[in-house]
Amino acid sequence: MVKLNKIYTRTGDDGTTGLVDGSRVAKTDPRMAAIGDVDEANSAIGLAIAALEAGGTAAALTRIQNDLFDLGADLATPGEDFAPSEMTLRIVATQVARLEVEIDVMNSGMPPLTSFILPGGTTAAAAIHVARATVRRAERTVVAAAQSVSLNPLTVSYLNRLSDYLFVAARFVNQSAGGDVLWVPGASR
């Protein structure tokens, strides 16, 4: 368990931040941009949880928030060995597979899409759509960072699947409130 006695350390005042192995990188480093975007995505999911009733989708999203902390730790751990250990958090294939199973379960009770949908509906669904778009940005940032540093490829898979999960979760939440908000091409011409 992590124990933080002091929130400020002043070690970042020079524009650097520490990685898991103790090395320091610029706060503008692509790895740090990826970690920051994952943190923002996690915060957006927290906002979506606040708009949901307890249980069900909120509980699943809370588990995903924990996964995203693991993913951030994975991104902050330099090296080319992506196997998890007692001291090293890594995203693993079972986390990606769990998202796929949950997507399939949610999707099984919904009608197939016949149109693109607008990111809206209920407050909770709209918040989930914001989280989805934020996760997509985090995914792009992780892909960009992986072009310059070695990162666990399962972090990209997890984020890619998570954006799919959030899309389906928003539809799932809207289903009980009248369904999707459909895009009407050229409706405002």
C-alpha cells in the first residue's frame, strides 16, 4: 500500500518528475504526457461515477479506475520486461479480456446500431461519453510516447478496449432512459 506523508516534495520545481525506478524525466517527456492523459481519463470516469446510481455500472467503472492507476504505474516503470511481479504493476491480457467480456454482456441486450449516435442522453451517459473521448486521447498519447520509449503494448490494448467499453456503457445507461440520441445527417441545414 502507498503511504504519502507529505504531498509536496519540491523535487519537481526544476521541471522534472520521478519514475518508478528513481530516474527523473522532464515533465514534458512523452511518457509523462501519457501518464497525465491517463490521469485525466481516470478523473473523467470519476465524474461519470458521480452521475450514476451506486452499484452496477458505477461499481464496474470504479474497478476500471483502479486498473487505470495500475496502467499509470505501468507507464511510469521504465524497462522492456513487461511481466508483472510483486514489485512491478503491469497491465495484463486478462484485464483487456475482462473488458471484452463486459462489453459483450452489455451489448447483448441492446438493439444493433442503425445510425451514429450523439454523445448525450442522460447526464450519466453524457459524462461517460466525455470519459470515452478522454480515454481516446490518452490512447493516442500513449501510442505517441511508445514511439520514443519502450512501453507495455497491453497499455494501448487496454485503452483501446476501454474506449469501446465506455461507448457501450453510455448506450447501456441511455437504454433505460429512452435509448440512444441518434445523429441525423444534415438535420440543421
